[in-house]
Amino acid sequence: MQTELCQLFHKYGSDKCPQILHSYSPHYHNLLNQYKTTFKNILEIGIGTPDLMKPIVGDNYQSGASLKAWRDYFVNAYIFGADINTNAFFSHEYRIKCLQCDQSNSTSLMQTIEYIKCYTNNHYLQLDLIVDDGSHIVEHMITSINTLFQYLKPYGIYIIEDIKHQEIELFTQNLPPNCNIIKIHEGTFYWDAFVAYQKIPAI
């Protein structure tokens, strides 16, 4: 079934939809549709440069394709995109801000959060959704969730994409505090999996 989110990812040339590559978007729609109007602050690690993405998704690719799709889907949210490569950056897109960040470095990740707090003028800000579509290096992905999960609001969602099927178990063990797995998706090929987590309120 082609969902609204499938259509948006396809429109901008994101590889998150089955029309282009990954099988994620129908499952994301099922997980996130109830939050379309309530999510306010979203961070995605990995913006994507045309040089990197066009050979994968074709000439229709736009820099920050998934950021633009998230912006259109979450109608009241501000979207922050973090990438180590500033060649992926773009400007003059409503409700989107690009930030430089090294996801292998916890200090850089925390500095990114502090920048978002300053940018929004909200030093108590917590994120509604974090999506890791960055380096796809296991150690980097684990560093990122262990560093950033604390900045999710209660019931916020954290998604790690592009996990190799044989490595899924690495992402279901030694989880951050107050972390619950809400979806494990194994798609159509070996690098077509994601794990979605939700933050449980501390008692």
C-alpha cells in the first residue's frame, strides 16, 4: 500500500520508499501517522549529498530529500538535519535547518543538541523524533543512540535505519535507560532493516 509518506519520499527522491529502494515508508507511516500534528522537533542524522545519492536514487534526488518529506508530513514540526559533510547543506527551506555534526563523537552530538536548544530559544527542549540515516557504521550508530536518547521527550521515537539483517541483534541489546523497542523491520534485502525505539517515562 502506498501511503502519504511513501508519496512524499518519492516526490523528493528519498530512498526510504519502496518506489525507489528501501521498504521503510509504509511502516513509518503506521508508526508515525498519529503524531503528524503533534510532533514539534525532529532530528535526522544524515542529510545526503547529490554526488552520493544520485547513483542510488537517480537524477530526481534533491539534497535533504527526507528532511523535506518529514517537513511536509509533520505539519507543525521544525526539522533539523545533521551531517559531517557540509556539501550536503542547503538553505532557504521553510522549517528546515542543517547542522554540522560528527555522529561518531558524543561531544559533537551533544553540541548539536545545545545548538538546537539555542536556535529554538528553548533550553529545556526535548526532541519528538530522531532518525539515524548517517554513516551506517555500527559503532557510530550505537554511540549516537547512547548519547542522544536522553534528549527525547517521554514517548518520543528513535529510529536506526539501514541495519544489515545479520546485525539486528546488536541493536536490541544494551539499550539506553527507559528504552523500549516498538518495531523491528527486516525488509527485502540484506541492508533493508530498521529498529524503532520509544522512550518510556521514568517512574
